[in-house]
Amino acid sequence: MVRRIDVIGKRFGRLVVTKESPERINRSIVCECQCDCGNTVNVKKIYLTNGDTKSCGCIKKENDNKNLREQYDNKRVDGVAKQLFKGKEPRKDSSTGYRGVTRYYTRKSKELRYRAWITIKGKRYYKSGFKSAEDAYYQGRIELENKYLPKKDGEQ
């Protein structure tokens, strides 16, 4: 004989069980719970008693916001996400093979040239006129990064 535990009115994390539902999920008892945030949610009773479920999902949203958004913002220097400029690997769709380097043709002579660019705080900076993508990257893009990216305290 299975021993039944009365959970009505008991608290499990942020959830308080209001009633046991006549509904069953895979022969498991389902409880209707009220969360501290105001949401009502149906949860398997076993998930409550073993500690797997502690809220309606509001704890995960809070933790995601704290761990993702706030940590991302903490890595900014003067409003610029420096972590976006770390790698030298170009995107897969790069036509030049270098990050922040594009090709263009001059207006009059229609010669192929390369331009380095960087976007900081919504403003785009360019350095143009290079004959090779490699020159545009090393003499243009790197120079733009050194000039416009803010420095952390102690960085040169």
C-alpha cells in the first residue's frame, strides 16, 4: 500500500500547494500551486517533494538576468563591450578572411581596394584605400581598435 503525503498548504521553495488536481500525468499526482510572484502553476507532486521544482520559473528568470545580462554589462568599458573585440577570427561569411575588413571598388578607376572599419557605441569608423586585405587589417583595423576602443585602468 502506498503511503500518501498531504501537501496541501505546505510551502516548497516559492510555491504553496493550494490543492491536488484530479488530473494525472503518467499516473503521478498533480498539485496546483501558488507562487510568491502571483502565478498559478500545476506541478507533479513528486517534483515538489524531492525539491526539483521550487517556483513557477521566476527563479530561473531572475538568475538568468543576474548571470547573463549583469555579467555582460560588468565587462563593458565606457559603455563598449570589449569582449566582442577579443578574437581575431573572422565571421564565417567574411569575404576577405579578416575581421572588420571589406572590399570595395574605387569610383573612377574601378580598382579593387580594402577598407577597415569598427563600430563603437553605434558610430562606425573607417580607414580606406588599402591594396590588400592583410594591410587593411594590420594597418587599418588594429589602428582603429587602438585609437577608439576604451582602455581599462592599467591597460595600454
